Amino acid sequence: MSKAKYLAYIEKALAYGRETYNEHIEGWKQSYKPDQFLGMYTAPGIIPVQVQLEGFMYSVTGDLEYAQKAKEGLLEADTYLSIVPEEHIQRHPEYAKGVPAFEPMFQGPHFLYGYLFIKDSGVVNEQERLRIEQSIRSCVDGLFHYPEWGAHNRSMLRVWALSLAIEALGDTEETRRWDKMRTYLAEESFGKWSIEDAQLYIILWLASCHEYAKYAGREDEYFKLPQTKYYFDYLVRILTPEGFVPDYGDSHFGSNWYLWLSCLEKGAAVYKDGHMKYAADKVFEFGMAFAGEQVSIGLAAYLTYAYMWADDEVEPVKPDWGSEELLEDVVGKKIVFRDGWNEEDTYLLFNYRDEGNYAFTSRNYLRHTISVKAEKAHHGHSDENSVSLLVKDRNVLLYEGGYREVSPNGKYRNDIYHNRLVFREGERSAGSLYDFIHDAGYYKQAITEKIHMQKFAPVEYSRTRLYDVARKITWDRCMTYIKEDGVFIVVDWTKAGEAQTLTTANLWHTGFVLEQGEGFFDTCVPHIYRGPGDQNPYKNRSDWALAIEFPGSGRDIGQEAIKRCYGDAVMLYEAESGRVEQGGMRAYVTVLTPHRRTVPAGQATGRVSVEALPDHADMLSLRYQGQGGSAVHLAYKLDLEKGLLDPSLYPRYTWEAGRIDYGRLATDADFAFVKEENGGLRYGFVNGCRLEFDGIERFATPKLSSYQFESKSWAIVDHKWRAWDGDVSL
């Protein structure tokens, strides 16, 4: 993306800001409420933003008119402090040295960049300089009362503001104290992993980190760190083909895309990375259409970063990779399924991120300091093992639940607003399922891990595990992507760690049900609200629908109208209640079939049949009938302990002990498939020794010798290969 396009929008927004400046100020005065946002004063929002735009344009053009306008805004900032009632000032120790002229985290960088742009322009006299510096000082003084810490956005936004304030006032005894604070705060983030699992906030953290590195003279060091490169690669690899940044955790639909854009420009410039440049182009293209025709001065302020950080010499390179882990199974804990980077392609984001086994002290600090009972520390949801987004040909078919209507607890953080299994103690009462499973919304502690992620040419497969700590339930979710038809088969398996009465609900959320049939719902998403009170929701494309199917289910299946993502929505469910004994297992099958709206739902459903599922649910056999006529046989070893030998023996498996008969297919693998096509077979498996089809061995790993230390003898044994695939001609 050419920097000239950013500049053109900035100029247009600046003019709009001038035209509407007084209107914004009057609107702020009329809406000011002393108790809003915990009673902390926040300056009129247009002042720091307009100051930044004016100062930026001076830095680009050298035109002193811009510098003069920026100065006027900088001096105006402290003229509204008298609006704060005296009793409110008295109750805040943070105001002991005066009410801050602007809020440090979200207004601070705008105000401070504006000053830095014009500081040496010659338009600011000594008296004015002292007054502006006092406004900056008032902001920093308040910050010292609550220097929130940890590897999260609010801590590093404070660091960002401190860094710019130090740059603005220069090296003094006072700013050396500021430097000490920013250094201590930044230690949690510099070269470390973020503790936030939220699309809206993680980008604020990343931008703050690299701006701190710049102003602290550590930029070269920072960008050489593997953790830094990780996050810039993450920005690229999570994008949809259209350039949409998926929301997850505490986020709104499409939130903060402009800062993702700016950071992608930064990454492309530093790493000379064409993929990051391509991603920036796509985000800008989608984002400007998403923003609509109304000019936004707030958007323009962030585009100043994109302009400053961009390098037009970097040529965009379109990514060519497909499905992958995002980026691994320790910190990222997400999986992207995609069949390409063209706008008509399929994209699915799967999130199994838990809190993680790191940053113990900072997470506990937050739990002990602020109201975060509803959060997966920090800013995360009870969304482990959930499908966050499904898009086909730019049509959103599944989407996230939103953030919150009001503070402090985010209503939509609760597990019931995500596309996942939900567990509740006790027998379901008569009436609304939603009312029964709805609770206080506090975060439900979970521990997750990846079991498998394997790509084969016709089929892609993942398995992730969740341990529900409170209910002592193990829940595995297997995602199987039938690439040729763009269909996802979701297999859920649970095992109870103790006897209990339990209600389990397999939840899927949509905007509208087009048709309900035997065991399926045909759905679409007409629009998506972008926040509380949104009067102009995102209008979704209407070319495709999503059939959500529960094949072979004998459970209660239904739908309920609920409020989700700030608007009317529909909760689909497959639910059951009853006594579960210790070690008791259950399995659930859901089929997600995107199809054109012109294709009747009846033609898109009924392709998956349950061929074998015993009552004890330790294995599952499915058959998928493809649109082109080919059949795919799918074998899931649900209980991964099934067939293992005594722990004193090793290997703890043999083909004979581990062989499971799935019907036409037999294998000891954790997962296997056989696709019948073109007079032959294509097969693949994960963690297995052998595969048979129609009673004939199609593949077997070679035997090997194993010395048995207990018996001091040699044995000929089987060996499981991690994965394998092949073709068989018939």
C-alpha cells in the first residue's frame, strides 16, 4: 500500500476534524458524567487526536499552519479541568497534584506525538512550552499511582506514554524516575509472551512494545528477538483471505484493524517481508470498506502510524500456505483451516488457548487487584476448543459472541456464547436450555493441549484436549476438514473423571435459521453488530448459507432466540442430561456444510452417516458421501487408551491388541481415513501400525526387534508411525 493513500485520508480527516471540532467539544460537555468510567477524568476525545493529525501534517509538509493548530489544541487541553467536581477530586489520591489534562493510555500517545511533531517548529514559546509540559507532567503523576504491570496492553500503553513523555521533556532528574518506571514495567513484555488472548488488545500491546523499544534505544535488540518475529508472523497468518482480522477474546467484530495494519507495515519494513506487506494491503482494502464512507479522525490518527512505519520499497508477496497451527501449541494454541488465499476460499479459525503455564505472578496480580472473575487472564473468554470464525467466499457463516455490554464483567465472555460444548452440574430443568445453562459468567478454568494436527491431501484433521478442572471432565474436539467439498466434521468426545449428574450442551450460534429439518438447521448471518448500541451493523454477504447438522443424534435438538454480540441471535443446541459414572464416555457429531443459498438445504445435508458408535463411546466410524460421488471412510479412536497393554510391557501396543474394526476399515491408529476414488483408494492415518480395508491389508509398518530388559530377551514387535498416507490401485 502506498503511503500516499494513507496521507490522502489523513488530510481529508484533518479537514473534517477542523469542521466538526467545536461540535465535538460541545458534545463532550453535554455528555460528561463525573462518575463515568469509574469517575476518572478523560479529556474531550477530539483534542489529542486532532493535535496528532495537525502535528503529523506539519512533520510531513513543514507548513507552520499545521504546527500552529497543533499548538492551539495542546494548550486547550488543560482548560476543561474545572468541569470535574471538587468532591470527585478529593476522593482520588491520583489527583493530589492536579487532575491530569488527558488520559495517559489511550489519549496519551496521540497528545504526545502531536507535541513531539511540533516541539522544535518554533511556534511554541517558553511560557507555552512550560504549560504543555505541565499537562504532560499531570498525566504522568497520575500514572505513578497505578502503574499496572504484566505482559498486557494496559501496562505497555503506560510504557508507551512514559516513553513519549520522556522524549518530550528530555533528560532530567524527573524523567530519569519516569525511565526507571517504564523499564520495570517493560521487563514483563520485552522479549516475553503476551498474557492476553484478545484480538483487540494484543495489538495494542505489540505496538506499545516496539515503540518503547524505539524510544529506549533498544529497537535493534527488540526486532532480533524470536518472540518479536513470532508476533509479526502471527499477524499475517491469522488473517482471512479477504484481509479481515478475526476477533476472539475481549474484542468487537473488526476492532482495531487499523492498528493491525500499522503493525504489519512496521513488520514489513523491519523484516523486509513481502507477506507482511501483502497482509497490510489486504487489511487496508477490507478495513476501508468496513469503515464506510464517513470520515473518521480516529482512524486517521492510527493511519499516521501506518504512514510513519511503512516502507514503500517492500514489494507485497501473496502467501501460498494452507492450513496450519497458529503458530504452535504452547502460546498461540490456535489452528487455521484454509484452502488458499483467494477471496472465494474457505477459512476457519479454531481456538483452544488456555491461560498457559507462564506469567503466574502477573496473572495473580491482576486477579488480586481488579475485577477479572469473568476473564481468562487476561482479556480472554471461556472459549477453549471453540470455532471462532467460519468464512466462505467472503460470507461470514460462524462468528464470535462479542465483548461486553457494560463493565466490569463481559457478558459474552461466558462459555455459552461460543461454538463449543458446555457443561453444567445437575439435571436440566424443564423450559429454556439457555436459562438453565446461563450462570454468573465467571471464567471456568481449563487446561488444554494439542493431541494431533495432520494434513493429508483430501482430509485435514486436528484433535485438541480440554481438562475441565472443576467438573473433572476430559473433552476432546476433533476437527476434520473435507477439503474437496469444504465441509467440516466436528467430533466431540467426553470422559467423566468422577460420577456426577451432568448436563452437556453442544452449542452453535447463528444469526437466522432459514430452515429446520430432521437433525439439521440451515443458517445464515444477515449482519453483525460491532459494539453496544451499534446503529450501523456490518452487512454480511448473502451468497452462502451454513447447514449445521447433528447426524445420528438421539438427543434433544433445538433452537432458542437469545441476545448475542449486541443483537438478536439464535442458539442451536444438541443437549442431554443424566447420570455419568466415573470413566463414562460420550460422543457428539456435528457437520458444518457451507452451501450456496440457491442450493436447497436438503441437498447439502445427509452426507455423513454414523457407521459405528458403541454405547461406551470408545470409537467412532463415519462415512462421508462426497458431492462428486466419492466416499470417505473416517475412523476415530476416541479412547486413546484403548488397546494398550500392561505398563510393564513395551512397546505397550501390538497390532492384534490395538486393532479396531470400524466396518470396512480396520486400524489401530488414533485417526484414519480411506477415500474411494477413480477405481482406487487413498488412505492416511495418524499414530498407527497398520490399516486394512475390505479385509485386505493396505499398509503395515515393518516389524523391529526390541530387547526386553525385564526378561533379558529379544522380541519382534510392532512400531507405530507418527503418520502416513498412500494410494492403492484396485
